[in-house]
Amino acid sequence: MQNQSKDPLHGITLQKIVEILVDNYGFDTLAELIPIKCFTSNPSVKSSLTFLRKTDWARKKVEDLYVKSIPKFKN
């Protein structure tokens, strides 16, 4: 029997998380849900990743939004 992780973030990169959130919400809605500069001012996946990799509290907010949104993505 295979043991699979119950952690929804297991095996998914930060880049994939940001891309999924942008595809589903867009930067405008992301900026409303998580008001951080990388989503509000000249947003791009690349600049967001640079900021989120350096800023633990912001990364946590993005990961939490992703986990909360998983049921929405599957529909």
C-alpha cells in the first residue's frame, strides 16, 4: 500500500500555485484577496515569485488561499 501525503501542497511548486491562482482569479482579484505589492503594482508571475520566495508571511497567505480554493478548482 502506498502512503500518500495528505498535505495539499505536497509535490506542487510555488510557481504552479501562483499560475493556478492567476489563471483562476487574475491579478486584480488576487490583489483584492491578498493586498501585496507584487499583485497590485505591475504584476507578473516572475516578479511575484521573486517576492514570495523572500517573504514567508506573504507566501503563507498565497498557499492558504490556494488550499482554500482547491475545491473551486476541481469544479
